[in-house]
Amino acid sequence: MVTGIGALFALVEAIYIVLVLAGANAANAFYRFINSIAQPLALFFPGLFPVANPQLNVLINYGVAAVFWLVVTGFVARLLR
């Protein structure tokens, strides 16, 4: 269950990355919904690695957040077993 939650959080981050890289309309309701979930789940990672290219910035910072969720929830799941 814990690993599934981490995978869901990472999936939200990945969807947000794909939407940004694909140039999705920021005024769209789905984009705003995913953005509203992805921002808090990214924790302190946005801005951690400042990059001049905005798309690369999102890819790196939100990608690190997705990996973080997978690693942390995997670790917590092992502790609970």
C-alpha cells in the first residue's frame, strides 16, 4: 500500500512534467488540477537546481521529486515489513 501511494505521487509528478514539456494550455482545467496536486507534492525540490531553460528546470526538479517519492516510500514499505 505504501509503495502504491509513492507510485501514485510519482505518477502525478510525471504527468505534470509531460504536460509542461508538451506545452499544454495552462488555462485548461486538467492542467490546473494536475498542477495543484504536483506543486505541494514536489515539496522543496522546485528551485533546488536552477536552470535557465524553464522546461529543463521542470524536468529536473519535478523529476527529482518523483524519484524521491519512489525511494522514500520504498524505504518506508521495507521498514513496515
